[in-house]
Amino acid sequence: MSRNPARNLTRERIAHLAARLMAEDGIEDYALAKRKAARQAGAADSRQLPDNEEIDAALRSYRELYQQQHPAQLRELRELALEIMREFDRFSPCLTGSVLQGSAGKFADIQLQLFAESPKEVELDLLNRGLRFETAEVRLYAGDMPVDAAVLSFERDAVTIRLTLLTPRELRSRIKTGANGKPLERANQQALEILLAQEQD
């Protein structure tokens, strides 16, 4: 237990400020939300920053108080994710990010991982559907090995869909955003169908 009550209060305040930023402004990057919240709280000591689990708890509390519509919004995003996963079934799609975790706000992106031998396969698929898309790149880690993955983004029903393109070999790897980070939680189509069915019950 910390011997400094002021530090605990500051940490709790930063967690709640970060949660509000994520809920109201659509920030999905925990590190960015923490930095902004710390500035608002006037906290210069990085040791006072809460961890992601503390922010998630604050986010749940915030939404219970101020965003009772959140469960319906989250379900809509998950249903849209499932619809798109079915369209890209040949690339073994997996849902990741805030829509899977349940922390997604109304401005959240749907983040999918697709697995293809070459990014060109997915690009051609999008072009054949007449979809306009933007390209970017992200560095991830398969275990300890860095992976530079293409990211294709397009809009559907005013929601940004981000497709991170990995190889079939990486479907069996534990994908992380940082070399020392936790593996990303992900769900395939069947797992998402089960999750939606459980919510319905």
C-alpha cells in the first residue's frame, strides 16, 4: 500500500480525467489519454500515472453515470464488425481493440487483423469492391520479433474500419504493440458471434 495518500488521490484523479477524455473525445490511445489527463491535473511525476486497468475501471464508472446508451452503441459497433468480418472471411479476420474490449466510444474505429500472404491480395479485394481506402503502416511485435504491417482504412456507416495486414504465420503468434507489452486480445468470427449471443441473453 502506498504511504502517500496525495499520490493515490492524484493517480485516481488522472484515471478519471483520462476516462472522460476517452469517453467524450474518442481518444483510444491510453498513453495519450494519460498524458493529457496528467497535464489537466498538473501532475509532473510520471510515477503518479494510473495503469490501463485503472483507467478501464474509471471508464466503466463514467459510462454507468453519464453514458447509459453505451451498451447499445457498443453492440452496433460489434455487429458492424461481424458484418465486415464475414465479407473478409477468406483472410481469417480477427477483431481487436476497444470494440472487442468493450471500452469503445461513439467515435471508435473498428480494428481488424487480416491474414494474407501479401497485402496486395487485400488491396485488390478492396479495389474489386469499389472501396476507397487509405494506407499506413504500424510496427507490431510477434513475440519478440518486430513486424511492420500495412494498415488499410475505409469508411462504413460513418465508422472508420482499420485493417491491419499480417501473414498467416502471424495468426499463430502472440501479437503485441510493443516488445514488452501484453499480447493483443483478439477474437475470430466465431468468438464474436458467441459474444453477441451472450449479450442478447
